[in-house]
Amino acid sequence: MRYLLISLVSVTILATISLGWLFDKVYEQYQQEQQPLTTIEMAEAIGQDLAIAIDKTSNSDELLSNWPNSGRYTVSVSAIANAELPQELIHQLTKGEVVILETQKTQLFHYYLGNKKQILVLESPRLTPANQYTYQQYGLTLSFYLLLILLFLIWAYPLLKQLSSLRNAAKSFGNGKLDEQISTHSISYIRDIELEFNTMARRINSLVDDVKLLSTAVSHDLRTPLARIRFGLDTLEEVEDEGQRARLQHKLGKDVDEMVLLVEALLNFSRLDQQTMTLKKAPVDLIQLTNECIERKRSDKVEIEFNCSAQQFITTADRNYLKMAFNNVIQNAINYGQGKVLISLETDDNSHIIRVSDDGEGVPVDMREKIVKPFIRGEKKESHYKGHGVGLAIVKRVLDWHNAMLTIGDSSELCGAEFQMLLPKNNQSTMK
């Protein structure tokens, strides 16, 4: 919108100034060529010459008596003492100025005859004033406004086209096409709106996909323990041996605990999704944060190695959520590895790079985009590990809040999976 307002103001100012200047120059040139003097100026000059001639001629009465009465101009001379003029106008006359008075039909040009102490009055029909518009002036004014309107239409056409595209995309989105996106251009007037619309569309599409995954996962994961509980209750009614009843009750308790864990995972993921408005970003030392996460996960069954290429790695982030993401990535490497985890910190011109590798079986290429969805779990052979599939989904969401990226590949050192997190060095944006 800022680009739109700047463009609108710029076009308005430039068009008005440039076209006004252009037409002023054209009209001045036309005036110089076509109309060097107005009719009033010509009449005033004629009267001035006549006044000079009469003032210097001794036989001026004969000249005035022979002036044709049938002409459009009449001339008369009267003593200045008999003039019915205000004192201010008489003072102007004695200074040599021409006094022009108007009636409904005529104009009176008054000249002072200094040698004879008289006033010469040249009476003429009403003449065209210098500021009266002509057809040429009307034509130039009309052309000015037509060109101004044309410039605005040329400027507004891309805006109308972009707004139409936005309307069509919103209509398609409302009809259920949640993958609808708008093509953005760097010089678009409403580029900010288009980007926000695309972000909103992706967000809603992602939320709808999450809801579908949640409904599928919840129905699948809850159905199994519920079926076991139902079967266990039916069996418990028929068993009379106290030892066997105790074992069945213990199994039923585990099934209930599994359902509780699933419900807690659902609540945590939903609660985490509602925290996008409360991020508290501050400088975070990534080396210190990584060491804290490693100490929390270190055990006799897991070997965790940590390497860093510099003495200090600082980024701007919400430390609590970033720590949650680090813990989940490290825990994922522990769960799906075979006892060895390698963590490294590197940096480039724009980002800090955190790599977490394991010595497991890796992540198939076709699963790398899916496992960051909630309740999608990777497969691990020769293990009874069961999670709820929300760990990497939480990581992906936290990194999205921080304008960071999560990529999944193969580890060249441990031959397992490698999770790479790219955190911007200057991460000052906030979620809204």
C-alpha cells in the first residue's frame, strides 16, 4: 500500500505540473504569434497618440469638429476643472496615467492634456478584455484535462487489473480452492496485500490439512487402545483368578495412559499453535542453548558429539520456543538413531546453520515433506519406539515463526538422517 500511495501522489504532482507547464508554454507562444495586442491596448494606444497630437496642435477645435459622428469612436475635450471625476482619478490623470471607465455598452478612455489643462475622452464600444477566454484557450484547457485523465487511466489500469486478480483469487478461495495463489510482481501497487493474501491462503490450507491429519490420526490412534480397553473389560468380567485380573488391570492402565499421552500431545500442539502472538524475541547464544539441550539429553546409551566453527553464534529469537525446537530435533535423532548423534554449528553470510545427524536408517525422500506434518511418524525397524508424530511438526512451526528453515537430508558422517536448521542472523520480525 505504501508503494500505491507514493505512486498516486507522484503521478498526480508530476502530471499536473508537467502538463500545466507545457500548456502554459504553448499558449504563451500562440499569444505571441497570433495576438500581440488586445483590443483595449490598441484603443488605449490610439487615444494616447490622439491626445499627444491635440495637446501640441493649436487648432485642435477644428480637428474635433471634423471628427465623424457616425463612427464607432467619439472624441470630446473638457476642462479639467469641469470634470466629474473623483479627486483620486484626477490625480492619476495629472500624473500621465490613462483612466478607463466602463458603462454597460461603452468604455471611456480619459487622457490629460497638460498644455491645455483639459481632459480628452475617447469613447468606444465595450472591447474584448485581455483575460477573456477565446476558443483556443478553451481548447487548450480541455486538452489539458483530457490528457490528465488519460495519464491517470494509464496509471490506474495495472491497479484495476491487480485488484481484479485479487478478487478472482478471493472468490476461488471462498469456493474451496484453498491452494489458490496470486502471482506477485516487484512493481505491483498492492504487492503487500498480495503477499499477505498468499500467506493467509497457505496458512489456512496448512491448517485444513492439519485438521484432516489430526482427525485421521486421532481416530486411528484412539481406536486401538479403546478396542483393547473394551476387550480387556469384557475379559476382566470373566476372569476369577486374582493374579490374572491384576495383570489385565495393569494392561488396561497402560492403555489408558497411552490415550492420556495422545490427548496431551493434541492439547500441546493446539496450545502451541495459539502462541504465535506472544513471541518474546531477544539475542540468543546458540552455543549455550545447544549445550543446555545436550546436557538434558545425554545418557549412557547415547553418544552426542558437538562441533562448532566459531566462538559465538548470536541470533534474535524467543529462547524458550527455540529451545523446544532444538530438544525435539535432538530427541528425534536419539529415537531413530542407533546410539550416536552429531551436532554442528556453522555460519554463512546470512544465516546460522545447525545440523543434527544420527546413525539411523535415514528418512526416505518421499517422506521428508510428510514427517513435518502433525501425527506423521517415521518408521524405525528393530525398535518398539512409538511417538505421536508431533515433535517435528512443533519444530517446523517454531522455525516458521522465526523466519527460519528446516531441511532434511542424508548425513555424510553418520550415514543416517541429517536435520538442518537455518536461522537468520538479523531476525527482527515478529509474528502477527
